[in-house]
Amino acid sequence: MPIAFWCVLIAGILPIVTVGIAKWGAPGFDNHDPRAWLERQTGRARRADLAHRNHFEAFPLFAAAVLCASHLQAPQARIDELAVAFIVIRVLYTVCYLADRATLRSLCWTLGFLCVLGIFLLPVLVP
């Protein structure tokens, strides 16, 4: 299986990891109404929840890009490289979010989005 497909799996797991960080160690977690509880959080727990949401937002376009590029037989090595770069950048994005480094986080988001665009454009730009 191509590395890019494994990256899709990892990208699908990132939201679970970040919501786990949001819930772990925060006092008074309410499993009866976890979303309302998360809305009331502040600091690192809040930022982890927001990262969790953003990972869910980024996932569909990334997965679609990988599948489309693979289906259209773009060079697999290039798909793999950009997919790995996307995952590394998204992990850095999470670290920046948790550390409250907003400008660096936004730069990581932009670079990740450019990776996705690159994957989508591979079948057109690279014969």
C-alpha cells in the first residue's frame, strides 16, 4: 500500500489524538455532555479541542487529494512525499496550537494546505 494511503490513516487519527489531549488531565470531564464540557475549557485544553476540530476540517480535502492523484496515476513518489510533508506539517501545527504560537500555527496551516493543492495538481503538472 502506498505511503500516502498510510498518511490518510494518520490524518484520520490526528483528531482523536488532539481531543484526547483536550480531555486528558482537565478536571471534571463530563462524558454525558463532552461537547458542552469542551466548550467551557480554556488554555491548552481549549486549544487542543480547536486543533481537533481543524484536523477534521483538513481531513476530507487531503484524503480526496490523495485518492484523486492516485486514481489519475500521478507519480506515486511525489504523492507520497507531499502526503508525508502534510502529516509532518499537521503535527507541527498541533504543537504550535498547543504552545499558543498563533503566527507559526498559521504558517503551518498554509504549508499544509499548499501540500494538499500540490497533491491535487500533480496529475496535471507532472506527466
